[in-house]
Amino acid sequence: MAIKKIEIGEFVAIFKENLVLDVRSPVEYAHAHIPTAYSLPLFTNDERKVVGTAYKQESKEKAIKIGLEYFGPKMRALVEEVEELVRTKNTKILVHCWRGGMRSGGVAWLLDLYGFEVYQLIGGYKAYRNWVLSQFERPYDITILSGNTGSGKTPLLHELEKSGMQMVDLEAIANHKGSALGGINQPPQPSQEMFENLLAQEFSLKNLAENILLEDESQRIGNVNIPNILWQKMKESDLIYLQIPFDERLKYLVEEYGKLPFGELKSAILRIQKRLGGLETRNALQHLESQNLNDCFGILLRYYDKWYEKGLHAKEIGEVIKIEGESVNVESNAKKIIERQWKKLN
């Protein structure tokens, strides 16, 4: 057999069904990687530094010799680890490193020698990153699902997806619900680079000929940012504005967030105290202390309503389609949106 070198276009077409081996160092992989890629580092973090220093300060040949000293004792273990990974299925092996191909070339040679069907990504992870950024430039037909805090927009997106509409859940990818309370009980957020990788993967699966629903967000979701090109598209897109009465939204928020840990809720309120104001912050904390969640969340909801309306007027939006909802009921609200969109198309 022979190692097959493939360009990024062919790689992204087949990587989900096959085993992707990221042979970069653990710290490189931890920062960001190709979704579904398995970390099989050729060098430890410290070994990578030694090889890199030799390459920069001495010569390529010196770096290769040092690298071989590290590589040799690991060969059998690397082969056996891959053998275990593919034990239950017949799969192609897709190998990549950062860019130059020296690390992936070494591992690809070893696995090919053993008898695996091996493909090496030309340009490595850097080529993949260029592909990621290019995904945000595609001509998506986007509609924004908007509505004040507590309108149940995220579960509504998933209900609309069940009805056959396309959507991307930005908050799920970011591991953050977008508000001051949005990071509580969530997994750690990905790095900015990893967020972009995951986001690009989601968009690459969508049909360009059909509309894609996104939830109305600030550009910043917790600690990550929606890429500028995509953010600009979102600002210029048509907007479905779901209007739910204040009391219904407050009821939903108390049910959604009322069971969160006291300390986390207190910290979340303190994080927005400069914009909330000293008096309202004290009142909210007093209500929280006395377990009067209705009044506590009422203060927060009025604060978010004010900022939401301000942000809505500042956006460069297209058509605004207003949908009246009596309550936060995803089934009935989804039905109203589907009926309104059908009328728009016909």
C-alpha cells in the first residue's frame, strides 16, 4: 500500500466516516482540533519544544535526529493504539499535524508500513482552519429568531427543527445560554478557535438552498464571539420577533433558573451590577436571600428587556415579522411561526 496525500476538500468529504488522527502535541490539540479527531501525539509538549528549538536554532537535520530518538521507542505503542481504535470496524486512517507534514509524515509512514489504509492531509490543521473560515463566507439564507429574555427561543428552535426547518444552535456550541446566568451548570466553554471549528462543521452540513434559523444573540456568547462575517450576515437578516407577555416569561425564567445554586445566582447578579445599578442590585440580592425568586428575577428581566430593545433597534435588520404568543409554549409558538413562514413563501 502507499500513503495517499489528499487536499482539504477531499478530507472534509470523508473525515466524519473515518478515523482522524491528530498527531500534534497534547497542548495543541487541547486548544482546538478538528471535531471527531483523536489525539495521537507524536511528541509530548516538552519534546515538541526541544525539536522546535533545534529546528530554529540549529538545522532541520538536527531536529529530525532528535525527533527520531523520541519516535523510535514509541512506534509499537502507536501502532497498537491505532489497532485498538479500528478493531471493531474497517476504516481509513486520516493523519494530520500542524502544517509542514513532518510529524504526520512519520506517523503515516509507520501506519502504512504496518498495513493500514493511510491518508495524509496536505497542509495539515492549518489547511483545515482556512476551510473553517471560508465556511462563514458562504451565501447562507438566514432568519433570526428573536424575542425578549425568557421567551423560550432555544427550545423553540429545536421544535422548529423537528418540523423540517434548518437551524444552528449557537448557544449549544458555545456551552453558554447568553445571559449573565447562561454559564451556570454548563460545561466549560470551548476556545474561540474550537468554537469556530464546531460552528463551521454545523454550517457545512446545511443546505444552502434552504433557510437557516439562528437565535438572536449578542456577538459575544460568554467568552466566545460569533465570527465577524457571520455576525454581519445575522445583523442584515430578516427577523422573527416572538412577543410573549412579561408575566409568562418571568414564570418561565423562575422554572428554568430557580433551582440553580444560590452562590452561582448571586455571582451572576454581581457581574452585571454596574449596568443594573446599585439599588436594583441590592434589591435583587435581598429577594434572592429571602428566596423570593419571582421578584428577584423580575428585576433581572426588566433589565434584560431594556437592553434587548436597545440592541434590537441598533441592528441592521431586514424585515421584522412579529409573532404574538400567549405563553412560552414551544408547540403552539412553533405552529404560528411555521404558518407565518408558509404564508410568506406563498
